[in-house]
Amino acid sequence: MIERSSFFDFVTYAVMALGLVIIITPFWIVLVAASLSLPEVARVPLTLWPSSHLMENLSAAWSRADLGPKLLNTLVVAGGVTIGKITIAALSAFSIVFFNYRARMLCFWLIFLTLMLPLEVRIVPTYSIAANALLPFQALLDATGITSLVETIAGIRIELNWNLLNSYTGLILPLIATATGTFLYRQFFMTIPDELVEASKMDGSGPMRFFFEVLIPLSRTNMLALATIMFVSSWNQYLWPLLVTTDRPNYGTVVMELKALIPAQNGTPDWNVTMAGALLVMLPPLLVVAFMQRWFVRGLITKDK
């Protein structure tokens, strides 16, 4: 039993207040800098109180970086990756927990081990696959001799090619697998009582009906918590869109376009416009987290399934 004490209450609130100040300070500096004029933002030390140029700087950042189409692109990519991650994670965890086959734990641990392999480590093979998504099948045909056999008999050489670069498919598809989501879903599915599974079988429910009509409604809070994490992570992706996108006007994302707002070495140091652009870019994920905060917390800590 935890003993309550006014001293420890004070220390707890003091630590929480300190943490809040540390977290809020960078956002406040961005907001303040985005509201300053060019002479004000270049002044040393930087003022910590907002000025009256916020809308002017937001408009300049919006037009200079062409943020309208880029925000739409990023919304499509982040939404597609989030939906894909939730779907793949739920189905893979469903297979691991509710189907009894010999390799299921091997599959789970192979998936879990990918947590140790961030995107930066597997970026080269992933890019190679994105440049030609059918490359593994082409290599299989070449290794088995089918390519040369068909070429000898029919005079036709099999060349499989599917280029995912400069496309929404290339931006979304390589990122939809998630070991974190599979792990969270697996842990939740393991709490489902066996009696519920047996009752569904007695009612004539097949595997997919059980999945959609029983598991999905029960895992709604977990799904929303995972969606919040994955949306923010997908929105902030920089390296992968930078690699697979050369057609920046049509497929560029907002995080990539922030570079267009950074003052050149010998250019005008208008950091106020840059901060206004950063404010516009960080606003959607902040709104998502604020709106989903209730379900996010419930999905991570709730015990009543």
C-alpha cells in the first residue's frame, strides 16, 4: 500500500511541472518565432513573447513550400500506412494466436526480431525491392532455369518489372509491416477467453467471421491507440520519402518540403517563415494526438477486455 504524504505529493507535482516545461518549451519557441518579423527574429537574445506577424508568416511559408498539395500527399501516405499497419498486424496476430501450426512461434519471433532493424538498416534492400517489386520472383525464375527454358523454347525472355518509385504505392507499401502492432495485438488476443472462441464455433462462426464480428469490436481501443502511434510515425517519415521520390512536385511530403524554407547560406535569414512552416507541419499530428488521447491511454492501460 502506498502511503500518501504532502511532501511526496509536492515532489511529484514539481517533477510533473518540470517535465511539462521541458516538453512545452520547444513548441512555445516555435510559436513565438513564427509570429515575429524578420528584425525581431534576428534579434539576440530571442524574445519569448509572441508578436503580430503570425498569419503573414504562415501565408509566406504556405506559398513558398507549396504546402497545400504536400499536406494532401502526406495525409494520403500517413493514412495509407496507418490502415495498412493495423490490418497486417491484426491479421498476423490473429494467425499466430488462434491457428495451431508448427511454425507460428517461429514466425512471431522472426517478426519480433525486426524491431531491432530500423528502416535505416534495411534501407538498401527495401529500396531495391521498391525499384522493382517483382525482383525476387525474377530471381527465382532465373535460379530455377525457367527463364532460360522459356527463352529457348518460345524465344521469349521473361522480364518481370514493377517500379514503385514516384508513386503512392511505393511510399506506402514498404512501410505497412509492423512488429510493434503485431506484438500489441498478440498480447491482447491472448487475453480472449477460450470459452468465447468455443461459443463462436458452436454458433457456426468461421475464422473470418469470428475475426470481424468478435475480435475487431473487442480490440477497438487497442486499434485506436496503435493508429495514433502509427499515424504520427508515418507523418514524420523523412528518409524513405526522400529516397523513393524524385518527382517532388507531385509526390513530395511536408517534412521533405521543410528544407525549402530553411534560409540559404547567403540568403535572407527569415527563420520566422521557417518556424511558421514547422508549425503548420506539426499541427495535424498534434491534433490527432489531442483528439485520440482518451482512446490512446485506454488502449495502452485498460484491463477490462
